[in-house]
Amino acid sequence: MTRSEEPLLARPASPNSSTNEIEEEDALLTGQPTNRSPTSKARKWREAGLFVWAVLATAAVIVLAVVYQHESSVARSRPKTGGWGPDGKPSGKRNMIFMVSDGMGPTSLSLTRSWRQYTSGLPIDDLLVLDRHLIGSSRTRSSSSLVTDSAAGATAFSCGFKSYNGAISVLPDHTPCGTVLEAAKRAGYMTGLVVTTRLTDATPACFAAHANRREYEDLIAEQMVGHYPLGRVVDLLIGGGRCHFLPNTTEGSCRADSTDVVAMAKDDFGYQYIDNRADFDNLDNQNGHLDLPLLALLADTDIPYEIDRAQVSDVYPSEAEMARLALKALSAATKDSDKGFFLMIEGSRIDHAGHANDPAAQVREVMAHDEAFDAVLKFLDGDETEGVLVSTSDHETGGLATARQLHESYPQYRWYPEVLANASHSYEFMAREWRKYLDSSSSLSRGEKAIKLADMISSDLGITDYSDDEIDAIIDASPVWPPAYHFADMISRRAQVGWSTHGHSAADVNIYASHPTHAPGLVGNHENIEVGQFIAEYLDLDLEPVTKELREKKVKTSYSASASHSGNQTAASEGWGEWMGPPGLPANDNAQLVSLDEYHGDFKHRKREAEAAMDCGCGMKH
Ligand SMILES: *[C@@H]1O[C@H](CO)[C@@H](O)[C@H](O)[C@H]1NC(C)=O
Ligand SMILES: *[C@@H]1O[C@H](CO)[C@@H](O)[C@H](O)[C@H]1NC(C)=O
Ligand SMILES: *[C@@H]1O[C@H](CO)[C@@H](O)[C@H](O)[C@H]1NC(C)=O
Ligand SMILES: [Zn+2]
Ligand SMILES: [Zn+2]
């Protein structure tokens, strides 16, 4: 507020007594005139009213001025319409970039914003790029639970329908639903998927595969390269999850069978295949003029957390780097087309850090997503084709709170970003190092283990006030509550960051867009299926014919060829049929049924999860 506005906003000096001042104040606070001096009551009330009016009017002018200034500066740097015509319908050539911040709830933003302000010495009004593009929020429940998983969450985005937890673009009646990516491909758009986890994981899978259960990742890998009723629908696939594409005879495979999905991609569907950073950089240097379709599998399973990747960035690209390559490639490939592209980019591991309750890993994941979001904005600014960016989350993970009561005494009103800043590695890195150490020798004494842990904790977590109890707990950790959880908890407690679950929560999540006018249908509070419906509307897609085609066509898959998997001898002898995998619940190693609505890492299966986390991580479900 400027000096010249002060007289208007300052309370006028009272010409009379202090009684007058009290009366004025009563009137201002209660909206009721006081009764003490009846003769001047009306006049005083009028004055008070005028004063209130003046204050409100001034406030309104200031608010409007600020809003206008903001709007016009946005408008100046973004003269494009986003592809919306004057009739309120999208028209002309246009691109849609849809970003998913898996497991990022509103508190993740608050956590990351404060951490960044602290570490970079920024003022309290310094915002993330995402903060400046908030347009609404999304309600996330699935058809089977108030708390969704990523599969049902992504099915809402891909098909625009609610389904059950675990569904990969399959409806509650176990019939497939056509996706926006499939319909976009049919309509002549180019398509791409970029993720930081396995490409066969639930979110990316939902755009280009259909499976009754998210666990059928071997099946999903085949479908994603084109081995399913629609043939190849994705032009560009960049991410991790190589292990589900390699035959079980190969080092680094996690497939149950000997199908070589990389060979299938290359030979049957014409993909160019790369599996390392050097090849990625070579493609990057081609300025977008690379051969599509492209299959880039840059990690066996997940790309390491940003906090760890920062130290192996010569091996793995960041989310923003992958996003930029995808944008360049799809833009170049659609240069001479009258149709643009649809690209989904996922910051996949915000969710993983939430599952582990590791706030130090999470803030770097959110920052990486923020940078990727910014990279997409810059692309839209500089590209001659109109386009829209929408980013949202499928759900919140962890029940994160930027506060934590550690003792019975009165809670403190604070949390400490410094603790997150001091950590230089994730729980995942710590757990892997610890596992390596334990495997290095069978004769390690308890004392040696304690010394090793103390060293790791101080150098990698930046914690020097660890207690003997904490060290003991890690040495004695069980698969049910693995070392990973202990490492993350040490950070959370010291930072006074709270978590209510190692699973997901039902919190509403934020919706962001390149500009509110670019996604008018998503301004305000919405059901998550409206996000999918918006994508279809913006690209002018009809999903019905795709759904029909999926239901009518059958396809022979290696899965259905050996349909004895499901015990269905009819399907096995026909050699096809259940191309989406059996609808029933799969049995786990102990022949127990896996509940649909529990977090898949529920305690009964924690042993497998923990073991998976320690070696390849290929079995982790989020
Ligand atoms: C590899 O897959 C084949 C089926 O394709 C199976 O018969 C074989 O047992 C598997 N090998 C291993 C080591 O899992
Ligand atoms: C963070 O690290 C610095 C430098 O090692 C240290 O002085 C400080 O006490 C640490 N802060 C916390 C909260 O552990
Ligand atoms: C087995 O597969 C056949 C052919 O695909 C199908 O018609 C039948 O419903 C399946 N049976 C069961 C029990 O899933
Ligand atoms: Zn998720
Ligand atoms: Zn999850």
C-alpha cells in the first residue's frame, strides 16, 4: 500500500471525546450504532457507514488493480488463447500437455515452498511456479473406495470414468474403456508418455493399456508397445521399468516369462530403442528431429529420487530433461500436420516419497516436477502452435502434515526445513546402502553395524543427534517395518513433519493450468473424472468408438496364450480371450487374496514389498 492511500484507510481522528471513539469503534465492529447520544446517532451512523464504504471501496480498487496487473502481465507474456476460439470451443491445431504429480497433496506444496525459501534465502512471498498457476481442486475417490489408488485415479483421467482401485482403464464391470490417448491417436494426434517410474506402473499404463489388475505389468508392457487390439498408439515412451520389457533369460529382467518386449517393440511396431543416458543425450542433440516411435527405458525400475539422482545425473536424466526432449520431438514430428500432440508427463515419485514418509526426498521430487511444469510453460510460450498445460494429482499420499506433536506437552507451532536441507540422500538410498553393507559379510558384529549406521546417518541424512535406540531399531528392523521407514522417520521427527499413513489419503488435490482461461472447465472444485472429460473436450475426441473397438476385437497375447495362468482351459486352448488378464483377484505367494481396497503394501504383504524395495523394487505398487 502506498503512502497516498493512507488517509483513506487510516481511522479519522475524533473531534470530540474518547466516548465518541468508543462508540465509533462499536459501530464499526458490530455494525450497530450505539445508543449513548441519540441526537447525533443518525449522523454518526451515516459517517460510520460512509467510512466503511470508503474502506471497502478502496480495498476493492486495490484488489482489482493487483488482479488486473497480474492478469495483464500474464496476458502480455502469454498472448495465445490456448486454442480456444471466440465461440468458447477449441479450434485449430493445438497441443495438450497433461501432467500428473502422483501423490502430491496441497501440503506437499507448503512443505516444498518453505523448504525452498529456507534453503535459497528467498522472501516469504516467493512461490513455486505451480503456485502461480493454481486454478482449482479435484475430488479423488474411486468407485470402490473413498481412498483411491493410482490405477483408479489415472482411469478417471484417461477414460473419464470412475473405476475400482487396481483398474487399468477397465470399468467396474471389467470391460475396457477407450482412453484419451488412444482416441487422440485415432484422431491424428501424435502421442507420448514420460514418467520417472516404471512405464508399466498404473498412471502411464492407464493411457495405453487395459488390465483388470495393475499387477499385470508384464502384460501391460506388451500392450503399451502395441500388442493389443488397437495396435501401436504411443509414439514416444520415456521412463523407467526396463525390467518388465526384458525376457526372463536376461540380466535385469523381472518378467515371469521369456517374452522379449523390446524385440517386439522394435520388430513388430518399429520402435527406436534406447536404454541409457548417452543415447538420450544424442537424441537430445538432434534438436527434436529424431525417429519416432521411440522407446526409451532409462532405468531397470524407477529413476532414482531427485535427491539421489542429483549425484548420478550422468546416468539418469531429470523429469524436466525428459519433458523437454519429448516436447521437442513431438513438436518436430507434428510440424507439417494439422493436428498437434497429446503428451502425459508424470512426476511419479512424489507418491513414493509419501509412501515412505520421507519429506527430504519429497521436497526435491516436488521441485523436479515444478521445474518440468516450468519447462512445459516455456515450451508453450515459444511454440507457434497453440497449446494447453493442465497438471493435477491422482490423490494425496501419506496424510502429510506440516506440523507434528512429538510429546504430550503442548504442541509447538513450527516445523524445521533445515532438517530436510541437511539430508543429501533418500531413505531408499540409505536402505540400499545398508542392505549392501549387511550382505558384504556374514560376520559383522553389532558394534560394527552401529558404527556403520552412525556414519551413514551423519553423512547422508545430516543427522548428528541420533540415539542408541534409533540405531538399535534399525539393526533390529523387521521386514514389516523395514530400515527404510526408520531412516525416513528420523528425518520427519526432527523436522516436525507429520504423516498419518504409509498409504494414500482422500484429501482433495490441486489443479494447475497454463492459464485459467486455458482450462475453463477445470476452474473450481471438480470430480477427478472431469479432468479426463476436459482432455477429451479440448482435443475434440470421441472415446466411444475406441471403447467399442476394444470390446469387439480380441487379440492373441503371450498372456492369454498361456491362459492356464488363470486356470481357464477354454481360453488357453483357444489361445486368446482374456487379453486384459483374469478379472479375479490374483493370489499372492501364500495363496491369499489381495484385497482391492487396501494399499497394496498392506501389512500382510510388507515382507515382499520390503524385500523388493531392497533389491530391484519391481514389485512395488503405489
Ligand atoms: C522364463 O519363462 C518361461 C516361460 O516363458 C518359463 O518356462 C521359465 O520357467 C522362466 N524362467 C525363469 C528362470 O523364471
Ligand atoms: C545442519 O547442518 C549444519 C552443518 O553441518 C549443522 O550445523 C546444523 O546443526 C544441522 N541442522 C540440523 C537441524 O541438524
Ligand atoms: C474362459 O475363457 C473363455 C474364452 O475367452 C471365456 O468365454 C470364459 O468366460 C472364460 N471363463 C472364465 C471362468 O473366466
Ligand atoms: Zn498415485
Ligand atoms: Zn501411491
